[in-house]
Amino acid sequence: MSATAVSTFAAKCGIHTPARQAEVLRVLALAQASGLEWIRLVWCDVHGSLRGKTWVTSELANAFAEGMGMVSTLMLKDTSDRTVYKVFEADVKTDLPGFEGASNVMLLPDPSTFKILPWAEKTGWLLCQPWFPNGQAVPYDSRRILQAALAKLAAKGWGMRTGLEVEFHIYKLKDAEHGDDANPALASWPGPAPEVSMIHPGYNLLNELWFDRAEPALRIVKQTAQDLGLPLLSLEIELGPSQVEAVFKATDAMTAADNMVLFRSAIKQALRRAGYHATFMCRPPFENIMSSGWHLHQSLYDLQTGQNIFARTSVQEIQEAQALPTDDARYTLANLGAHYLAGLLAHGQGMTALCTTTVNGFGRFKPNALAPQSILWGRDNRGAMLRVVGGPGDAATRIENRLGEPAANPYLYMASQILAGLDGIENALQAPAATDAPYAESAARLPLTLGDAMDHLEQDMVMKAGLGADFVRYYQRIKQSEQTRFNEAEDKVEFQRREYFSRI
């Protein structure tokens, strides 16, 4: 490596590898050939939202080599954008070293994430990760949490494959230019939500007539996703008024997580330009709506062969399954997959705060609502927390976790699955029999509030060790601010309207 290369900030951070440099050169050439005028350098915060700066393209090479400064308080915000830690007081040096005085952290772009945005003229996009100025990785970055969890899998020769099913709501803006949220006389922190109307009246699941009414908006969603190279499979009309669902083909977990944060941000922007408002808030602030979930399909695969190691596909495995009761986890899943399932159940309460991450999302856990209420699994049962899909001879056998809300941070959601599943494998945990009545049984219940979920996370030693005690303490403090402000709000519906509907 040359002296010049060693002197760069990327080299100081230990990421100036030949492979990265080759990717950098590819992106620089593509940006120039495409006539891009600027590049959005973005980072995913702990809530799953994208933040960043926009650089002129002529400075992109410098961003790859030397990084971009970002005020460190962006890592300390709650969902209202208030800084939770007192960064100008002396004790922050003990509580959160490296964040004193609202100092800078540095963002370095990941060249493998480069996209050209289809809705913004001559604009590129790159996902970044934060580093301290001394070249040390910032441990509170959620993307690193997933990278560390995937490294634990890779050490065993495994990878994680995930498919996304994401429900959300699309509304038509009543006045895109002059609505309440754009009225300076009404500006506040957070500001008012926009006035909207529905794109379909709901309560007619998968109805073709409703799809036709929603088609102008869904066409924008489809085209935006495809132009970004996202593996969109289908767009569907969900049961609730103005509710839709996007389904994506399975990919490796890191790709899926990156795709999720991009998809949410991209379609909100593309639809907003056309006069629509998309929200990934679980329960929009209207009467007679339906909650949205994010169902995470997952399996582990052999890194060498690509084979799904949850599936029973050999003759011997199929014969073993056929000798078992059909409600035994080992009937549907290979032994390793059955242990993984048991790990997810064992840590169901501890992982909830990483899968359902807003105060609003806990209103979804109701009986007979196609959402979980208790920590159970079932064979192709959509009322259970874990729905196992497939069976003997099916190479696509997988576990669907129905616990998540669409606003969740995907890196934390997926990391929680790996940590829980690995504990199940390493300790050969056994799952109970599959449920046939997920709302009738007296199994352990899911936490009912974000505060309760955070308490369970604190008590889950496996989650705490896997995420890191410092990260859990940091995450608890950020999320407790959200719960406390909700508890103190006089108008709790208006709190959610401003906090979530207008922003998530």
C-alpha cells in the first residue's frame, strides 16, 4: 500500500482494501458517465430512518477516502428528533465517550450500496457508516450490530436468507403544497401531520377493483423499486382502508436490510412528488384502520453450497420427519432449524423491543387480528408469532416471524433473530408442540408497551450479550424518552399523529 493510501482516513479505519478500492473506482466512473450532479451520502439511524448530506459529485472521491463529518448528536435522537443525552455536561464522557460537546463523527460510504435515484434528477445515493475521528468504529451503529451477528453465523459456515413482506399505508395528499404540514404559522416540533384522503376504502382483501383505484400510486411504488434494482415480487391490496403490501424475493440478510431502509425512504419521496403520503406507521391515527405488520421470512443456508439448512430434503430426513407427529417442530424443520425456532420462542419477549420499536406498534398485538398475542409457533398459522412454512421435501422451508412492525430498524430486527436462533442451536433448545389456537392458549404474552419490552430486553442476558451491554443501555435510554413523552402527552392521538404519521 502506498504512503498516500495509508494517509487516508479510510486507511486509518482499516477499510482501504483492494476490493473496496476497485468498487470505489467503479462508482466514480459510473457517476461521471451518468452525468450525476450530486450524491446523497446517507446513514441509517437507530430508528431506521435515513439522514445525511448531499455532496457535489466532483467531491465524491474525497468522501470515499476521507469521509464526511456528521454531528454526533444525530445518533442520540429520539423519534421527535430531540437529543436525549446532555452532550454539554461533563458526565457524558462517562456515559457516552466520544460524543462530548456535540463533536463530529465521520461517515465513510460503502461503495457496494451505490444507486442512481430514479425520481431525483442526476442524483446518486450511497449508504455510509460512522467512525470516530481516531479511526475506531462507532459501536452504536445498528448496521454494525447486524454485521457482527452475521459474523457469528459465518464463523459456523452459515448465512441468513430473508424475504420481506411489508404492509404500509398510502394516502392522497389533500393539498401537497399548502397543507397544514407546510404552513409556517403552524410549524412546531414535531409539526402537524398532512391532511389526506384514502386511495381505496378497504375491507375487501385483494379486491381487483380496489387495486385499480390504488393503481396510480402503486405504479409509482413498482417503478421506483424496480429502477432501484430491488427484488420486488408483488404489490397487493391489504384489508385495511388505504393499506397495501409489498412482497420481496428472498436475499441474504444484509442486502435485505439495506433494501428495506432504501425502499421505505425511496417510495415516501417518489410518492410525495406525485401528491401522495406513504407511512410505515403501524397504526395510522384514524378510526377503523388496520394495523400494518412486517413479516420476516428467514432461513439459514450453507455458505459453501447455498443449501437451506432448515429444510428436510434428503430421503433420510424425510423419512425421519414422517415418523414424527406433525405438530413436532422436527417434522417441518431439520433438527438445526427446530433448535433455531426454539431459540426465537425462548427470547420472544427479549427481542420484541428490536422488532416492534415504537409506542404505536404495540397496539397491533390483539386477538384474532392476524397479529401475534402470545409467544407460540404454528404450521402455516398466521395467528402465531412464528409461522413455519414448508415441510418434508420442501427446499424453501422457512420460519416467518410476524412480530415486527414496518417502522422497525431492519438491522436490529434481523440481528435479534440471529442471536436468539443461535442460542437455540448452541443449547439444543426444544420447541413445544405447534399451536392450533394461538389466541386461546395461556402461553407467555408479548409485552404490551414499549417500556415493558425494554425491560424484557434488559433482562434477556443472551440479547444483552449479543448486542453489547453498552448498546442496550444506549438503546434503552433513547427509547425510554419516546415512551416517557407519550405517557406525559395530554392528547395521545395527536402525539402519534405528529410523531409517527407525518414522519415515519
